[in-house]
Amino acid sequence: MNTHTRIRLAAVAAAALAVLALAGCAPRSAPKITVKTAAARQDRIVRAIEFSGVIVPNRTLSIYSKVAGQATAVTSDVGSHVKAGQLLVQVDTKELNAQLQVAEAAAAGVSDQAGSVKTSLETARLNLEMAQRSYDRTKTLLDTKVVTQSQLDDAQTKLDLARAAFDTASHQYQTVSGSGVAQAQAQVNLIRVQISNSTITSPIDGVVTNRNINPGEITSVSSPLFTVADVATLKLQGNVSQDDVVRLQVGESVKVVVDALSTRGYEGHIDQVGPIAAATGQYFPVVVSLRNDGRLLAGMTAKASLTWTSAPGIVVPLSAVTDPHDGSASVFTVADGRAHRRDVTLGPRNDAEVQVLSGLAAGEVVATSGVSSLLDGMEVAQ
């Protein structure tokens, strides 16, 4: 054995001794992880749904004038409570009344003319009947040679003239008594409607929130004179997450606490659940209606809350679940001192617990702490 071979064998032996020394220093097994556990149980998930928003009137109407004219009376101001049909503004009608008198006189004239034309029509009808009888009689006598052909021709001419006169009178009567009378009466009705529109009333019960007209000013048909809000019923407008919106139903009761009146709660009812997410994304508009007891004011902020309860199912602490939001949720069951990974399907949850739809049975024990450090088959201590 040469010198180089002896040196190489010595190096190999030294390396082997080092490995053995390290092996003797290493622990015989990895240390156990101590975990907390809980048993899966049959139960329901109770979830509190809350959202905040601003109270707004049930509806707000802008009231316009349909006629332009001078306001002779303005009966309400901002803050006034008004009833449906109550006078708000009276527009001057002197000019309209004068126009109505002219239109009524014109309509009366057309009606008189229609009567005169009707008389002419009756006269023309009588003349036509007489001419027809004269023609028929002359034609009969012609066959017996009592009258001549020229006399028959003369009777025919008179009959034609009588028929033309009747047609003219009939057309004139139809024109005057039909479209003529209708147009004249329509003009009368139009002015009467304008006079009626000069009395501007509130269409709803409510409170005046804005006034843009004073006595003596000219009303505009393009700018609102008043804004009236229905505040007998108010609405709380807010947004809820996509997880909660599917659990809300129209008509469901909710508790509403107004920030300015925090010592008192109100009962509200879900009036609308928006089918399209708000601009913020993943949040949907919800409207709650509530009766106003006189203390609530539009613009106040409030919070609505209700409790939702799921159907019965397998429930575990939320801390037992790994990756609960990426679609591949799992838990670690603990049995015989070891942790076993179990894929599960999750259902509804609250801040502390979650319902397991599949993959776990009631009574099975799951780890609730240190789950991010566990591996399938790892030894654990409880």
C-alpha cells in the first residue's frame, strides 16, 4: 500500500467518524407539537349582520308650474308641513279669464252658426224631395204623352240642382257642427285647464324642504317652485357585503339605532335589496324603511342590525380551518396522538365558527391551534 492510498483511507475513516458523532448528538425523534382541540358538533351558525347608512325621505318631489304668470299668493315656506291638495302658489288668472270669455263667445258663435246651417240643410232636404217627386211624376206622364221631353229635361235639371244644394248644405253642416264646434270647445277647455293649473298644490303629504318663489314673482315652467319631502316614512340606505346580501329578504325586520338618538332603537323593515353591486364592488345597496315618530330627521346617520341563523350542520371553530378563503379548505383531525389532514367544504360562518358541509362528522376532534405548522401524520400532544 503506497503513501497516497494510506492518506485517502485515513480521510474516509475520519469522515465516517464525524458522521457517527453527529448522529449520536441528534435527537431520536422530532419534538411533538402541542395543540388545542375541539370536537365537531351538530349546531347552527348565528351571524350578526350590520350596516350603516344615512336616513333619507321616503320620496322627494320637485313641484313645477305648468303656466307662466305672476304669483299672487305663496302660502308655505321651508319647514312647513303640508297636506296633499293643499295650496302652495296661486298664479294670477285675469288674462286667462279674459281669454276664456273670448273663447266661450267664439264657441257660442260657432254653435249658432251650426244651428243656422242645420236649418239650411233641412230646407235643402225638402227641396230635394220635392224635385225628386216632380221628376218622378213628369217621367210617368211622359210615357202617356201628356208632357214633352223638354219638360222632363227641365225636371231633371231642377233635381240635379236640388241634389247639389243638399250636398253642399250637408258638407257645410258637418264641417261647422263637427270640427268647427269641436275646435271652438277645445280652445275653451284648454284655457280652463290653464286656469286650473294656475292653482298649484302639493301632490303629497310632507314637509317643504325648498322654496324658490315669492309673491309678485313670475313662475317658471322649467324651474321647480317647491320641493316637498315625504318624511312620515324614512329610509335608511346602506351597503352589505356579498356574503350577507344573499341572506337578506325584503320585508324582514331589522333593528335601527340612530346615532343622534342612541338610547332608543327603531324597528325597520327591509324595503329593497339591490341586485347589482355598488361602485365600491362586492357590496350591495340595501334600503330599510322605518316610521318616523317625529324625532327622526333626514340626513341623520344610523346603524341597522339583524341576526341570521343557518340550518343545522357540523360546526367547528374557525381557527381549526386552514386556507378558508382560497377554495381548498382543510382541517386536522386528531386521533391516536397524530394529526390527519382532512379536506372539507365550508358553509356559512361568523367571526368565531364555521359550518362544515362535507368532509367531517360530528364528534370528530380537530386541532384549533398551531394548524399552520401541522403536517399530515405528525405526532401531536394535547
